[in-house]
Amino acid sequence: MRAVRVVRPHEIEVAEVCDPEPAGAALVAVERAGICGSDVKIANGITPVEYPRVLGHEVVGRVARSGPAGRFAAGTRVLVDPFRACARCPQCLADKANLCPRGELLGREVDGGFAEYVAADEARLLAVPDEIATDDAGCAQVLGVCVHAQRLIGVFPGQTGVVVGLGAGGLLHLQLLRARGVREVVAVTRSAAKRALAAELGATVVCHPDDAAAHVAKVTDGAGADIVVEAVGVGSTFRQAVELAGPAGTVLLHGVMRTGPESFDFLPVYQKELTLVGCRAALPGDYATALRLLATGSVLVAPMRSASYGLERGVAAFDDLQRNSDLVKVLLEIG
């Protein structure tokens, strides 16, 4: 089969690879796969993997061959939960399989879904409702991750929020906050195109990072925000997220940082009694919620889809995504 894989840092290719051998699993014919920022980090060697590695964990497709349990008939359209857990450790037994110390992610520890086929445990598949277009379903995995993240924090009607960074994750967090009754959401990014998109998707204020403090002060009467979502994963935005949060506020760290700021003043965390919350992956229930939100139109992903590429143009997709900061969600259209 054909697949997009990273051969070594900074070298991606479209290559002929062996079909997956789904021993004890189902075989899924991939239809759409979204490129995530973590795929880019793997491709650039920031996140180390064993090479070569077929990338991709945001996957929707159709069952080509059922697994031994026969839960899904051939042809069933499914979303793939890309995290594989051991099912035996304390975290798994406590319904926190996303924290399994032996967990594996498609496209990182094992070959992923930027390919014609991917093997997946039937227990990690979710049927996609007919109401959801296939392109929209290609964004369901990242929505599930955002749903999971917001389950970890208290979100109440009437609160104020800020989202720093308006990639796919940031724009989904924005919509979820508004859907949950947050009255003011300030959306922060350097990209004018993404600011316009955020306004379309419900942000009450959009601004450049240089102007964020003034805008947040205005909508909160100088108090600072109740909730700040950091959705970039670099030191400067982490620092800004802490600065924009108000007393007893929560900073949700959706962006992934391998290293933090070289020098960071934690005094504001102490002075404001801030809660810093990390979030990792998602659970099957989060993906089920994501599919319901898409099926009912409560969250919109079509405006976020910037471009689609065929599998054979996978290298170009990565190149364009890294060159053009206005792109939000890029899909590989495989089947």
C-alpha cells in the first residue's frame, strides 16, 4: 500500500509499504486523515520516533475487515481512537487509559493512518453517524481531545475566557467555551486570517498578541480571565496565558511544550492562586461526545478546513502547512 512516512528528521516521503497485519484487530480503509501539529514535530525531529514511521493519528475510514469480535461490519464508517493502552495498569483500570505508561499512539510508537490502511483494535473504533460529512469526520479526533481537556476544568455560564493560539485546537476550544456559556471569549493570534475565522466562529473579541492584555482588561474590568486556553505550546504563549488569567483562574495547557521558557516568573501563579491544568489525548467517551457535537451542528469544522491533498501529495501538504501560518486544518484525502 502507499503511505506517507518520515524516514529521518526533515525527510518525508510517499512510499510503498507493507499492508498492516491486524492480528486481533480490525483493518480500516482510510478515507481522511488530518495533519496535526504533533505530526509536524515528529517530521522535524522535535519528537523522536523509531524510523521509518508512517505518520498520522487523526483518522476516519471504513472497516475493510472486521476484527475477531465482529463489532463492526465491513463497510461501516468509523473514527479511529488512535491511542492504544495496556488495559491492565492502574490508570487503565481507573478509566484513565490515556495516561497508560505503556500507551502507544498511531503515527508515533506504531505506524499510523497516513496510508491506505491502518490496523485498529475494534474497541477503539466509533461508528460515525450518517449526519456527519466525511471531511467533517476527519476533524473529529482533535475535537475529542478538546472535549477531554475541557472536562478537566470547571466551565460555567457567565465566565470570561481567552484562547491563545488559533490553530484547529484553539478554534475548537473557542467554540466549546461559547457553547458552554462563557460570555466573553478573547481569541489571540498573530494571523489576521485566523482572527477573522475566530470572529466567524463565535469569539467576542479577536486581537493580536501585543494587544491581548488591554482587550482582556477591558472585558473583565481589569480582573483578568477566568479561563485561559494555551493552544500553541511555546514559552512566550505560556507566559502570556499566565499573565492574562485572573485571580483563582485556570490555565489549560493544550499546547505541548517539550521545554518551557528558559526563565519564567512563577510569582503570578502564586499571587493569583492559578490552577495550571495539563491534558493528554482523550477517552472513547470524549470521541463519542465529539461525534454528537458534529452531528448536531453544535461545533462547526467546515470553516476550519483549509486544504485537502491526495495521498501522493502528502509531502507537499506538510511543506505548505509549515510555510503558510494561515492554514488551520489540512486533510489528506485518501479513499
